[in-house]
Amino acid sequence: MRAALLLLILVNPVCGQEGTGFLVPGPQAIRFEIRVDGELPSKAWSAFLQRLFDHFDRDGDGKLSKSELGRMHAAGLPGAGWKPAFLDRDEKHTRAAFLARCAADFKAIHRAVALPTLQDARLGKLLSKAGSLELLDANDDEYLDLAELLAAAPPAEAVPVALSSTAPVNKPDVIVRINLGKTPNASLVDPQKKLTLTTVHPGMFRLREAGGMWTASIDADVDGDRFEGVREFLLAQFKTAVEDRAALTRANLEDDFALGGLLAIMPFADRNGDERLTLAELEAYLELLEAGVRAQVSITLADRGFNPFPLLDVNGDGRLDVRERQGVLAGRILQWSFRRTSPMIWGGVQIPASKPRVRPAATGSAPAWFRAQDHNRDGYLSPREFLGPPPLFRTLDADGDGLIDLAEAKKPPASAR
């Protein structure tokens, strides 16, 4: 079965892409249309670029000199795409020239592709076999983590054929609309009804080809507020250090190792170049960076071959609990992640990596007998955990799925009513 990756479909003439598309096994051309809180990414990105130009245009002449461009480049803005030759020119660059350069090198949407690995191939072979996975639970905690699975996985001589590139098409078969923000959501435009889109939990969706040829997870969870925590930390540090002074000098920052973060961004936040950092300058620069971080979207397209582990691991904790092991997935497995920014140093500010999204089981309101027997705290009682007789387990397991969940534990069996 040949799979192909469709290159960029929609391109904004100034600031970046509005959509991105792919060919998946079938073949079907799929286009993702991305919004952030209902707005096109390029709208906020365009406003950010205008503010970025104004911030580094120290003399306010409407042009960026070689030194002004150099400060911007030293800050990691607009990124590695700006070639040294461009910065070595002595002439000044207009706003229009700056925006044109951004169209090529500094965009609202960034894409990365991850290809299948040997680990994917090994896990695909293991998890495709019929049989009881419980036998692989080496530490008997009723979870199967990657170490336990890999210890039992057969060797793999080769990885599945990777997705290959092809030319863009103008008429996709399917459109998937992704809205990032406080309430992520996804919708599907599929006239031929060959795909199904379901919500796994808020921010996580699953797209499946009707014949089971492939399944894709869509992670639209956004943790753009990571920058807010960094901003608050740096501002608190500054206010503590400045005390009753009007500003902090470079010497003040160099004397205190703990103020290294402020020292790193001083060359870029010190807009008037007087080697003194005021609270107003720091607030304005961090506000500028936050606008850019919130407008930028990172897309990761991962082909996991035939390894279903990433999709079975619904809560994202890196292991399979009893309920997750009941899932059945076949065919090609794809992971598509849509997030604001990636862990990086952005404008001189270190943005921390996002934490894995783990959805803890809500067992706080469970009956005492349920909490006492739920040894691994996954929110379910398996037959191995249940201390009562098997007939009582089957009675409590109202839906017959082999587990007693919280709702079933709270509802007494019919015989006890």
C-alpha cells in the first residue's frame, strides 16, 4: 500500500500558511484548515510582525539598519532562515522588504515530519498478535509500559515504507477544520463520507478511514499558556531585584547569577540601547513575544507504521491500562499534533517543554471499598483486583466489559435493591 504526503496547499502571501494537506492511503487528499480561537493564524501573525518591526526600529525611521537587523537575528528572530549575507548588506531595509523576507523564512505555521522507526515496527508486530497481553505485565501492576512491551517484542528487520512527498492539489477530497485555543474542536467536511471523526476527549480526536485502512489521532490540545508562566516569573524577578531603583544595569544583572534570564534578553528588551533595563521595557518586550508565541502553530505529522500503541494510550501516560488494552486498531497508524509553538528559546526567552497530558482517573467520590481495591489507581477494578467472589464481580460489571468502573461501583446491583 503506497502512502503519500501532500505538501503545503494554502499559502498566505505575507505571513505563512493557512492550511496544510496530505495524501493518505486510499488515496484521499486531506486538507487541514487551522484557526486559533476562531481566527486565522496569519491575522495575529501579521499584527505581530508589524510590532516586531517597530520594536527593533530604534531610530523610528521606518527602516531596519544592519545593526537593528543584527539585534533581531541575535534574538533568534526571525529564525535560522535569515541568511548572513542578507544581514551583511549595508543598506537599510524597508517594512515591505522585511515582511517579504518573513514570507519565506519566518512563518505562522511550522511543520515537522516524523517517520516510522524500528521500535514502531517491533511494537506493530507484537500488538498485532492475538493473545493475552496480561502475560507481559512483568511487575504485576496491571499496566503495560513501553519497557515491558519492548522486552517481549520480536525483532524487526525493516521499518514500513515512509510517507513520500507529492505535488499539492487544489481540490482536496476532505477538509478537517481544527480550532486551537481554550476550547479545541474539530469538524469534518467529507462529501463522500469515507471518513469518520470522533472525539476521544477534549482536544483529542480520531480520524478513521471507513474500511480500516488507516487511523489517525489528532491532538489539538494547546498549552500556549506556558509563556505566561515564564513572563510572570521574569517580571517577579525584576521587581524583586530592582527594589526602589528606576532600572537595572547590565552590571546589576551580571552580579547575580539568578538573574541570568533577564541578562539574556536585555540586549533585545533594552529598546533605547542605554544599557539599562526598565520595567516598562521588559513588560513591552515580553508582551511582544507573547503575541508571537500565541500566533505561531507547530504541526507534527508522525507516521507510526502499524504500531497502535500511541492511539491505544488514550490518556497519554506512556503505558496501557486494562481499559486501553481492550482497544482494537489495525492498519496504518498516524499521529497529527497541532500546538502553539514548540519548546525552544524564542526571542531570548526559554520556553519550557510541555508536560505530557495525563488524564487522572476521577476516583475521589468512589465508594471506600472501590478505592481500597483499585491498587493501580486507574479508576477501574479488574478481576485480579476485585476481592469478592466472581459471581458478584459479574453482577457489578453491568455492561459486561470485564471491568467495574466508577459508575457501576456507585450503582448497587439489582439484587441488592
